[in-house]
Amino acid sequence: MILYTIGHSVVELPSLIATLTEHGVDLVADVRSKPRSRLPQFDQNPLQTAIEMADMRYRFLGDRLGGVPQDPEVARRWKQGHLDPIIVAHLRSTDEWTDGLAEVVRLMQSGGGTAVCLLCSEADPNECHRKAVALDVAELVAGTEIVHLAVARVVAAEVGVQEVML
């Protein structure tokens, strides 16, 4: 089973949708803490509409798997485009994270295997919490291959699981 990830960054929405459909994505799981963007096409409603018009499903999971911690002390460390190991460790210790991972697993296993793509705003998966989400899901679902997508290219698949992360 493949678990895809993608960061919308500043690409055009039609290019993002094309990349998702080219890889056979069935469901986009939005793991942004807040489903809005300085680019209005990536705010939740227009993004969800575009995804659904392309015959994919959309699910917001940022309330459980978002990268900005709820704890204000830890949240002070957060910076866009920087993956902080202390933040990742904190997120992984929360019940919300555990619940969110279980939901991703459920979505992946529904219907005999749904192609799920984790979406966030950061282009580089090495600087985005979605990589931690993907690695944690891969530990829960044996045989999961993680493929990081980018518009017009594919970043190399992950090798190993936790030894690559932090």
C-alpha cells in the first residue's frame, strides 16, 4: 500500500490536482493545522471543491494531525519551513495525534485500499510534519510505502521508517 504526501507551496491549483490524479489518489487528507492559506485557492473550501470536482475525496485532519502544537509553550518553537524535533516529539505524545493516525489507517484500509495523500503547505517533506505523520502510519500498517509527491516531479520514496526521522 502506498501513502502519498504533498505540499501545495505556491503551485497552481490545477497543477496540484493533476499531480494527485496522475498518481491515482482517492482521498486527500489535509493535515494543515489551519486549513487556510495566503493563496486563496488553498483555503479549505476552494481546495475541497477542486478535489471533489476531480473525483477525489477530501478530509480535514489538521485538528488532530496539524503541525502547530496546541500547547503555547511548545508552539513558540514552530516556524514555517522548519521541522523541529521537540515539536514532533510533543505532537507524537498527544491523544489527538494517536487518534489522527488511527483515522488515516482507517481511511487507507477502507474499500479494500484507498490511495491516501497527506497534504500540507510546505513543499519539502523533510521540513514538514507530514513526514512524521507518514512515518508513524507506516509503522502501523505493515508494507506501507511512503511516496512524497511534488508538482511535476516525485521526491524519492522513503527508506526505513523511524531511523530517517529525527
